[in-house]
Amino acid sequence: MTPQERISELTERLNYYNHQYYQNSVSEVDDFTFDQLLQELTDLEKQYPDLRRSDSPTARVGGTISKEFATVYHRFPMLSLGNTYSETELVEFDNRVRKGLRDAPYEYICELKFDGVALSLTYENGVLVQGATRGDGIRGDDITNNIRTIRTLPLRVGYNQQSHVDVPALFEVRGEGFLPLAEFERINKEREDIGEPLLANPRNAASGTFKQQDSAIVAQRRLDCYLYSFLSEPEVFQTHEESLIALKNWGFNVSPTWRKCADIRAVMMYINEWETKRFDLPLGTDGIVIKVNRYDQQRELGYTAKSPRWAIAFKYKALAASTTLNGIQYQVGRTGAVTPVAMLTPVLLAGTVVKRASLHNANEIERLGVRLHDTVFVEKGGEIIPKITGVDLNRRTDLSEPIQYPTTCPACGTPLVRKEGEAHFYCPNEKGCPPQRQARFEHFIQRRAMNIESLGEGKIQLLIERGLVQSPDDLYRLTNADLLGLEKAYADEETGKVRVVKFGQKTVDNILSAIERSKQQPFPNVLFALGIRYVGNTTAERLADYFGSMDALMNAPLETLANVPDVGPRIAQSVAAWFTDSDNVTFVEGLRAAGVQFASDRKIVEPEGEGLAGKTFLYTGTFANFSREELEAKIAANGGKLLSGISKKLNYLIVGENAGPSKLEKAQKLNVPTISEAEFMAMLEA
């Protein structure tokens, strides 16, 4: 079999497996087999890049760097919808539709209005060729590489479908890209774990992710997309309903929540039904979109300057409740950050009983002006964790007390510190504070770090209490005799129920096997598992790529650390300080003795000189002597630093062929010097 034939065979098989898994919820092969086939395809595509197909499943994992996003002009304008919060105005909308159609019979399609990012996707001959943002409705940004990382989105339409022949040669689909709530919660938990500010909400997080320059980062965030519109010339369908059914049959992820409604009364019933049901969905929603079903009637009704006359959005008001703030519980995280959580009189909100709400930090308490025993307003909206949004001052009583933020750690009594420019108070007792020590173990064993299954919160706590482990590297010295028969009963704080942690033989076997398997985790995972403040998964990968080994990283001077792309002085300082701590060095040496992976098989940037030291660069366009990756490596190897965008901190913009006009314009406004490829090479030689 020729390389081209094998690449095509693997592409077809893997796309089929993806379709079965994501569209039909069927796993035809195990994860190991799938990963082996994907790795074989990846290796072949690296060896024969010209044979890589545009619908290759390797696009799902990202890896393409886009230093700028080209402008895309939409073939069909992406107009915004008129919206209302009033049922009366919905009736008025219905009256306008009836009048515009001169009393001809009509019906509506109702769809949930998802809280995400509007996307436009173009397919040619069944293959995804372009993905773009809405932008201003006339033009948006080309984010095709990032779009391809969405695993529920078909890269080629018609896999295993009888209707493949009916797919038009050129068509466009539109939908809402979103970050699932579970992913949002996972990302924020990781950010909190490494000491980073939390993402504000899933919608903003999705928007920022789609505009990431590195598609590998996008792939890690596991974005998703619901499709809700089909466009082509000439028209293929007579109704919106037909298009939704066809999109589903072609393998697109169409939300099953849409419904055809015979009249405005049925629309009202749909709106009322989803007012609370929407909170059970995997993403945020803020309303309902109502569309006239027949396309000929849509054309007859036409458009205003900004929106269609045949559609409208009904917006739900944010659900809120009032209850009493009874107390504050202060939680200590792995980095020592002390987070206040409001303890509330239980109140029903959005179909669930709320007992706790986030207060974030001392600044937020001061901003809200909240006091103990106040009546507070709690909202859920599209958020996962309820939040306090205000105080009912009319109901404040003499029992109200100012909140005294603690000056010492609630867990160990150490005086708290507050670093300049940060909102959180921190407990500096990193090694002796029980919740910090516990959280370091939980961070170490998580799936994205060392992936030690069968060890959970209760088991870790028991091992610490019995003195079997003091540092995560102690896990690799555990034996069957240490673990077998360990047992302890705990009272669950939430439910009050007693749960028992017990180490039977099967549990011990599973734990020891998982610990042994963890030694094969790749170097970036090991680096992330160390728990260095501000070093998340992505930063760990950047550092692993740049230095290639633990020894090279440990011995790197601060200036070199700060030159790593997307690292910067704050993270560099944190990494350098971490490796100067003797206990941390002992921890690392314990891991070395255990045999975990301390080197990367990725390409290492070999230092060539310091000719670009202290200088910052960015580039635009294409170059005769360098690929983008080679140019980045050349800058790093000579002591320069690559920035992610144009700012006053930029020393030079390297301009190649077909340079982006927006980047050149911004550089001119900020008086950033521009240099050619030849001038850059002369700078290296000098």
C-alpha cells in the first residue's frame, strides 16, 4: 500500500470512528486503538505533508499557529435579531407577521437561544473549508484552524449517510460555538489551582478561546457547537424545519430542543416550558428564538436595516431570589488563596435549592457592601455557581454585622498576606497548612497531571493522617503492606452522612498499578504535576518544548525563562523561585528516583547566541528563508522574545510577503519599527 493510500484509509477510518462516537454515541474501537491509528496518521502526514487531506482528523488536536486572522466577507450577511422580554411584544410581533403575510397560514420554529459565539462554516464538495466569526455581520475573522478542533463538527459531510448525494456543492451553515459548563468549571478549577484569575463566564471564555492563536490550546478547551441555520444558492429546502432535519442527518450537532409551533400560543407554551428546564442543559441559554418556518414567507416578510422581520428573540430575565446571609466559610486552596463562600438560608432558584454562593474575594465583599445577616439577592443566570449580586438595604436590621475578613489562615492560623496587585489573601504556610498539602496531592494525581486513578480525596487524606506520605513523590514508595487494611469513617459536611474509606486488596492493586503506569506520563504532564504557581497545562507544554528536560529547566537563568514564548516575567520568577527551594528540589529528585519522565521527545531549541537578547519581536506575512515555526525558533535561539500581539512593548515587527494590513497599521500608530526579513537576518549576523 502506498503512503497516499494508507493516509486516505486512516483518514476515512478515523473520521468514521469520530462520527460514530460523537453523533451516534457508539464506541467501535477502544481509546488505545484509536490513539495508535491517529499517531500512525500523524507520523505519515509529517513524513508526507503534501498528502495530508483537508478533512484529516489530526486537525482535531490543533497545533497550527495563526499570528493573525484574515478577514472573511460573509456571502450572506449575519444580521442580529430584534429581541424582547415581553409576551405582549411577542403578540405584537405575531400580528405584524400575520399582516405582512396577508392572513395566509404560517407556523413558527422555536429554538433555544444559546449563550455563545456566532459562527459561519463553509463547505465545498462536502468538506469544511472555512470557519469564521460573525464580526460586524458583514465581515468576520477566519478561524478555520480553531473551528476544526471541535470534535462534534464533521470535517466532511455525509459519512455513512444515504443522503450524501444530496449535499450541495457549496453551502454554509451557522451555529453557536460554546464552552460546555462542565469544561468551564474544569478550566476555572485549574486556573484557581495554579493561582490564575478565574474566567468570568462561559460565553466570554468561548469567545476568547476561538480567538486563540494556537489551535492546540483551543483543542484542549473542548469547545462545542450547535448548528441552527443552512444557507445556499439556489435554495435546497422549502422550510427551516427541513433544513434542521437534513443537517442532523448529515452529521451536524443540531440541538434536539427545537420545536415546530402552529401559532403564538404554542410559542408561549414552549417559552414557559424552557424557563427552568434550560438549566439542565450543558451550556448557558438566555432566551428563545422564534422564526417563521417557510422560506418563501421569510422572503416575503423581508428585513429591516438591521434584522429580519420574520424572526425575533425572547429573552428570559435573569432568575434571582432573596435570602439571608448567615455566615462566611473561608476555603484554602492549593496555592494558599483564601476564598470566601457565603452560607445562605436555603432558597429555591432555577429548580435547585441554593445553600451557598460565591463571594470571590475581599474586594467583592467591599464592592457589594454586604454584611452578615443581610438579605441578599442571589442570581444563577447562565452561571454554574450561584452568585450574590446585591443587598436588599430596605430589609437590613440591627442584627446586621460588618464582615471581618480573617487576618490568619482558617486552617492553620498563619498570618495571611496579600501580594500587591492581587485580590486574594494568601496563607504563606505552603508546607504545613493541611488543606494546601492535601490539595497538592490532589493536583499531582489528577488526569491532566500524573493520572493516578483510584486515589481520591478521602484516600489521600487517610494516607497523610497515617504518616505514609508527606510529599507526592512518597506515593512511589508505597507497598502492598502499607496500604492493605487501612480504613476510616468520615462524616460528609454537606449531607451529614457517614462514608467509609477502606483499602481492600482490589483497591490496593488498582492504586499500585495506577502509580506504576503514571511513570509513563509525558514530561509536560510531570512538569504540570509539580504544582508550580501560574504553571498550567499550556505553560508546562511551552516550557517542556523550549527546554526539553527537567535538568535544563532547573538550571535555566531567569532571563532565559522570561524569553520562553507566552511565559513572561511573572511566571519566570515563579518557576525560578520554585527550583531554589531545597524541599522542592528534594521532591524533584524523589520523582527522578521513581523513574518518571524527565525529558521530552519534542524538538529542543538549541541556543545560538545572545544577539537578540532584550529585544521583542512579532511577525506578519510569509518568508522566503523561514517557516513560521523556524522563525520563532530562530528568535528564541538567539535570546529574543516573541510577543503575541502588537503593543508599546514590541521592539520590532518583521514584515514578510502578504503582510496583514491591520497589523501594519497598528504598528504605525504605536511607532513600532518594522523590519524586512533581510534586515532581521542582518541583525542576526551582526
